[in-house]
Amino acid sequence: MAEQNLIESLYATEGQSAWLDNLKRNYLTSGKLVAIRDSGVRGLTSNPSIFQNAIQGSSDYDEQFTELRRQNRPIIDDYWSLVISDIHGACDVFSKVYDHSDGIDGYVSVEVDPGLAHDGPGTETAARQLHERINRRNLMVKIPGTEEGLVPIEKMIAEGRSINVTLIFSLDRYSKVVEAYLRGLEGLAEDPDADLSQVASVASFFISRVDTLVDGLLDANGSAEALALRGKAAVAQGKLAYEIFKDAFSGPRWEALEARGARVQRPLWASTSTKNPAYLDTLYVDELIGPHTVNTLPDATLEAFADHGILSRQVDVGLDEAHAEWAALPGVGVDMDAVAAQLEREGVSSFSGAFDELIAALQTKADSLPS
């Protein structure tokens, strides 16, 4: 009997798609990304930190960068040329999955300039330009799920563009993201000839960062009640988000859109590597498995789940316990609204910092090239 491939079985038996949370040039040139796809991975996400590590961490981009500098364009233009080359390559690799899944999976995500996270009009323009420049049917442009990002999300969906809403940290904001998606679909549906089935979206909930921050607050409280909640908040929030998802994508409003071919906006579990070594390294995969979801995993977590993950639908199991854990947090001094606000600030800052550092490093490299 063949050994079970947990990555393939994750989708085949539980309806959850594993996406890779990484991209670098040598994954394309070496054929590694094709091997990863063939292992059962069904899509890919990137972010500014990933590109910073890829471009600064190797010489793989030097030849293209040197050639680009001959055009004497602004460094930011060269950055996007490097990134788009990788995104094009990844889209080509995953187009096979896109075709075989009828557009459910096979997506590759790239983020707008993170400095636009609180600039709605700027985000809208950047997202549209990225879609038009990259011009791949299996592209998802990532828009941060900030308050300012909600209108651009709705507008892009209404234009028929596929969007990955990123940096979601709260249930309230998630509900607003879902509403923006539904309103966008309704706007698109005003055109009687529009094909709603060609639009896809995911809503990316960041998971492990929640426990990292909340556990610190629980440790500071120090009571038995507080310490018993360590490692519980992130999974509980994910399960409550899935309840919101199931409720939003049912009933007359959704059925009218579904009749036009609309697809659900799948919850995507991001930041699923385990930061606390005391926790199982597959914790944030094992506990959030369920249909119509995506888990985007960095290499180490993907390998860990493939080796010893637990394949069992859990995202809507133990809901009473999840609600009880969530309800207990304020009583031990944890304000989850404040947690979400801090994590959003930190997430935007982290991506912006990585972006700015990489642009500065590229400028330094450009200055060192012979004129």
C-alpha cells in the first residue's frame, strides 16, 4: 500500500488547499517549484519580506538586475521587474493546477507596495496596475485588510479582479472584508454578461502572531486562569472566523450570487509556522483543517505537516470550547481589539520595513556597478 501523501490528502479528503508561502528565483530555475506543486501544493503566496530574503539572500538576481540598470530607470521600477519575473514564472508553474481545478486553485499572490496600506486610492491604482502589468489569469493581487483597504477590495472585485486580502487580525475586520467581497460581486453582477466564476478571493487571517502577542499578556497576568489559555487564542479566533464564513456564504443573498457562478471567498490561514517551540510544529495546520479553506505554509511547516501532520477536520470541531476560550480572554486582561490593532500596525510596519530595506539595498548595489 502506497504511503499516504498528506499534502494531497488535505485537499482530496478534507477540502483544504495547501499553498506555499515562499518564492525565490532558484525555485524556478532549479525545477524545485514544479516538484513542490507535484507534491500536492496548490498555490503560492509571496510578500515583501519573502522578496527581501530572496533578492538580498542570493546572487540569483544579479544578472537581471545588472541588465535592468542599463536602462537607468528608478530603482523601484527595477524592483518590480525582478518581482514580476518571479511571479510570471510561478504563475506558469501553477497554471496546470488552475486548469485542472477549474480556477479554484493554482493562484500566485503578489502584494501592492505595503507603504500604501492606509492609502485607499493609492492601493486601488496599484492593484489595478499590477493586475494589468502581470496579466495572468491565476494571479491574485494582495491588498491589506486595513480599514482603508476595504473600498479598493470592493472595487477590484467589482472589476472582476481576483484579490487576496491580507493582514487580517480581527473578527470584526474579517466581517467587513467579507462584506466588501459580497458588495464587489454584486457590483460586478450588475453587468448581465459578467462571468462571476472568473473572480476568486481569499481572506488571509494571520494566526501564529496572535498567540505570540496574547501569550505574552497571559504570562504577564500570571494567574492560573490566564496561563490555562496560553496557545488557545489564535485557533479559537480561526474557528470563530470560520463560523462567520459559513454564515456569510449561505442564505438568499449568497444564493443569488452563486446562481451567477460566484465562488466563495475562502478563509486563508497565514502565518502558520509555530513560533513557540513548546507547541507542536504543525499546530496551526492540524487545528484549522476544513473544507473551503486554504493554509499557506512556509517550507519548514509544509515539510513538517507532510511528515507528521494530523489529517482530520477540526476547524468546526470544539466550537463551544473555542467560544468559551474567546469569552474568557477579557477576564484575564486581554483586549482582543487592542491585540488586533497592534498586530495590524506591526504587520504593516514589518512589510513596509522589508520593502524599504530592499529598495535601499538595491540602490547600494546599483551604485557599486560600473557606470
